[in-house]
Amino acid sequence: MKHATFRQLKVFESVARHLSYSRAAEELYLTQPAVSIQIRKLEEHAGHPLFEQFGKKVYLTPAGAELLQISRAIIQQFEAAEAAMAQFSGVAGGKLNVGVISAGDYFFPRLLVDFLGRHAGVQLNFTVHNREELLSHIEQNLTDLAVMVRPPNDLDTVNEAFAPHPYVVVAPPQHELVGRSRLEVGEVMRQPFIVRERGSDTWKSMQEGFGGDLSALNVAMEIRSTETIKQAVMAGMGLSFLSAHTVSRELQAGSLRVLDVQGLPLMLHWYVVHRLGKRLPPVAQAFKDFLISDGASLIRHIVPA
């Protein structure tokens, strides 16, 4: 293994995490053949196959599983060295490594543009994930800061709220419940619902908004894409429980309407999250301070109620 390179370990870790050559190529901005070449070279250095493939599915071999743990430790040491050196360069020229749950991509790029306008020379690594993916990135120390609605309760993290985040039930304008006041939750739940996947932030928020028990919910479809859900609701295929931030444009255009449901909107908060004890690079600390001081007002301007 003495001739293995850091680049090969990075490529290997990405393929192992996704169990996909194509997704690793997308993440690393490489071609799929380039990824395959790096893995083949690393296997030659290791003297053992690291992956095996059955049909379209990729699996780690026992040797690959062992090397994965070591590779992650090496990568983390390099990142720690990079972060330590960044302490001396200040915010300008630093690399901002931040991830956000998918509901945030409706406004978060605008926040980043505002921050970058205040701090010239900042490099950006910005990723969008569902909740489970983002939690995995926090746990594996793959991101400095995470922006989410429900901070983890099984990881040692620092969680600071910086902006309100309302959730509502939306319907097409012609729906029979539009315009009625103080709708009971039970009546609303009997309507066909188009929902996000179980385990997502939106699903967990819907559980809270509807009192914790969704056994009576009339689930017509489960869709992972919020954009597709909005289109389905506008087409009259059902209601949906969504972040108000994700439907702001449709509400202003009149293509969706918010139902007046007892106990709603559910008011949660956006949190900026990082591992407890993590030494934030200056640029990450500056961005965290920016979110806490200006995040709420900027979000209200970007996605007005």
C-alpha cells in the first residue's frame, strides 16, 4: 500500500459510501472511467479486490470494508490539517463546507450569495441532502456546518436556531376545503395525501403537526421530490403537508392555497449544526455568525409569507 495515493483513497471512500461508481463520479466531478481506473490502481496496491458486483449492485469485499475505515481516518487527518492551516488565512480564501436539507435549497443559495458578497475570495462546497444523508455527513465529519430543521438527538452536536420554519397543508385552488375555516385535522387527513418519504424531515414534521399518529392518513402517493409533489397537488391529485418556504412562489401566484387547519401552521425552526468540540475554520464560524445575526430577516425577504 506504500504507493497508494490520497486521491485514490478519496475516490475509494466515495464509491464505498455511495456503493456506486456513477454517483462517486458525480460527487468528485470525474468521469466514471476515471473513477474505475483509480479503484483498479488502488486494488493493485492493496493486492486484493475492494469491490464486487452482482448485477447492477456494488458491494464492499471484506478487504474493502477494512480499508474503508482506515481510509476515512486518513482523510479526516488530512482535513484536520487543512482546517488547522486555514486558521492562519482568515475568512478570505477559506473554504466554506456546508450542507443543507432539501427544503432549504429554495432559499439557501441566496443566503450564500449574500455571504459571499460580504467576504471576497471564499471557496464554497455546498451540498443538498435528505435528513438521513445530512446526518451521515455530520457523523462522518464530511461537512463543517449543517442547516436543518431537526438536529440529531443521538450525536454530540451544537445546535443553534436562527430562523422560523412554518409547515402548512396545501391544496389546489379549486379544492372543496379551500376557504373553509378551522378545519379539523381528522377531516383533512381523510383526503388523499401526497407525502414525502417516511423518515424525511417533512414526514416527521407532518407527524408532529397531525398529533403524532398518521395511521388514519389517506396516503395516495409517496414521492421523494418536493417539486413533483407540488405539481401533483396543483393537478388536483391530493393535498400535501409541506414547508411553507418550498411553496412560497406557488402561493403568491395563486396556483396553490393553504388550508386553515386547526393547530397549523406548525412552527419549527432552522438550525445551524456542527459537531461538539469541532474547531470551526474562520470562514465556517463567520458563516454561522452570519446565519444567527441575519438569517431570519434575509429568509423573510427571500420567501415572504
